[in-house]
Amino acid sequence: MSILFGTAGTSESFKAQGYKTSVQVPQYTAKMGLDAFEYQCGRGVRLKEDLAAKIRAQAAVHNIYFSLHAPYYISMSSLEEEKRLNSVEYILQSAAAIRALGGQRVIFHSGSCGKQSRQEALDKAMDTMRRMVQAVDEAGFQDIVLCPETMGKVGQLGTLDEVLALCSVDKRITPCIDFGHLNARDQGSIKTKADYAAILDRMAQALGDERASRFHAHFSKIEYTAGGEKQHLTFADTVYGPQFEPLMELCYQRGLEPVIICESAGTQAEDAAAMKRYYQSL
């Protein structure tokens, strides 16, 4: 797998160009010069088998790599055991859906800390992570790659180190590094190439294998407040970061092969294409 560029959901230009159904997503994605698409199941996994089969067939025709974002209400760290067990079930539903689409990666949020310490929340999430791995194995989804995501709000579980801790549960667990989220939760911490390098170095140190070069990534500029993430922006914004160019340069120089999913607000295909063009210019 080489470095891939794609989008989370469709840009506003999808409908503006006359596309109407999700079966047309691979065709549109390829037309925009992209290689990947992250299917959004944030509000629940409702993908019907016959529709998934049609999308998968088109993805094969246009050579589009599919990943899937699991429901937002997953909470691996909840104080309520029932919610944690339900989260395992949502991962199983997501695994079935991404397999139907012909992909492997399931991206998900870990949850929030709530009224417990960060360590207590992480301990619960680690336990839930182990249950998730066991559940996907027992269900025959050993090939599915679980990708916990770094989060943008300070109260959420999902610092870089917390995500890397979750990845230590099993060799298949691959981090989803959301650079916009990390930048937002740490008040604009990603400004230079060295800031990106520190993140990549920490990941390589913690994982010690090819997951550090074939990680999953989300990228967008994000407005933030003292509490972290406020809203996703587009690359046209000149106030908030991070800038994508230093990351592209490091990916090229280090021979990294991540799947980079753009989450800009409405211009994600156009912005993903801008990242890909810059990378190719190197």
C-alpha cells in the first residue's frame, strides 16, 4: 500500500456535480483524483448488504480504498458497564459493514473521561479494547483493523499517548492520528515540521512496527477554544492550523504510507486533492 488520500463523507461538490447516490461515491472520488473514502456510520450502522455490494463493486472498478467510521456514541470508558459492552457490539456491526464494503479499517472514538480521572478512564478503555479484540476474533473478523482516534476536546479520552496505549493491546490495532484534533486540544501546538516529526517519532517509538508508517490519519483545520475543538474549517482558513505541507514533506522523506482522510467542512475532496498534489510535487 502506498500513501492514499481521501475524504470522510462527500464534499458539497458531490451533489453540485449531479451525483445522487452512495453507489456513485467511488466514481466521484476517482474523478476528484483521490484514492480513498471513509464511509460514515457516526449515527449508527445502517448499511444494507445489497447496497454495500454495489458500492464495493464500484470501489473495485475505480480502485478506491474504503474505511469506515464507527458510531460516535461508542464509549469505551463509560462508568456504566452496559455502555461499554454496547460499544463492543457497535464495533462488531462496523466490522461487518466494512467487510461488506471490501475494506478493513474501522475508525472510532474512545469516549470521554467524565467524572473519573484520565487514568481510570484509560483503564476502562483498555479493558474494553481487549474485549473488542476478543469479540472480533470470535466473530471471524480477524482481518479487520481497529483504529482508535486522537480526539480534539480536552475532556475526551484520546491524547496521542492514550491512543498509543490502546494500540498496545494487540498488534493489529492501528492509530488514527487526527492532526487537527491534536492541534486543537493543545491550543495550536502543531506549527512546524519539528512538531509533526515529534508526533511521528513518538508513534514509531511506541509501536515499533509497520503500523507507525501505515497509520490512519484524519486531517483538517479546526477552530478551537480553551476546551479544544470547536468546529472544522476548510483549507481556505488563514487563522487556524495546522498546515499540511510539513506533514506531506515528512511522509515523503520518511517513506511513510498512511491513509490520509480529509475532514474539511464541505470541501474535503478539494482539500484532499490539494494535499495529494503537493505530495506528488515532492
